[in-house]
Amino acid sequence: QVQLVESGGGLVQAGGSLRLSCAASGIIFLINDMRWYRQAPGKQRELVASITRGGSTTYAGSVQGRFTISRDNAKNTVSLQMNNLKPEDQAVYYCNADILTRRSDTYWGQGTQVTVSS
């Protein structure tokens, strides 16, 4: 059974930084794209950043230049370094990955809260 477990959320002042991490565990043959989503109260879940197995990255315009996604293929982890946080970044952040086990499926983590005080 594959699981994605996030860590690193918390409370930070505007302008501060946080680093989120997500670790995949279970019987995993390969992890393709990995992503971070976020969902604020009353809003739809939105894609924040994604990274391919080869390391190509894409970002939402609202976080471009402030957030950096990275991954360690050997450890099956993905991270999101968030700098210069703004109150509008406050949300529950979810890790998401396309994982090949007996077949390819998309898995979600349980989410981690990021709170930004102004």
C-alpha cells in the first residue's frame, strides 16, 4: 500500500519561509511526476508546482520566483521551499504523485496546514 506523508507546515509571519516535505512509502517501482497543490477555505484546490522525474519544473504564476520544488528520486521524496510567504499563501498543502506499483495511479497525501500571519 502506497502512502504519501507530508511534513513541515506551520505558522509563519509574512515574509518568512517554510519548507514542506513529502515522502512516499510502500512497494514502489517508479515515481513519475510529483506535485504540490494547495486549497484555501472556500476555494478550489490549485496546482502550485510540479516536477518531472527528470527534474523539469513548472510553477503557478502566483508563486513563481518565491517557491522552489525539488525531489530526491533515491529517497522517493519531494520538497517545496517557500520563501517570502504572503497571507494569500495560507492554505492546506497537498503532495501528489503519479506512482507505478502494479499499475500507475495518482496518490495524495493527507495535507499539511500553512498559516501566514500578516
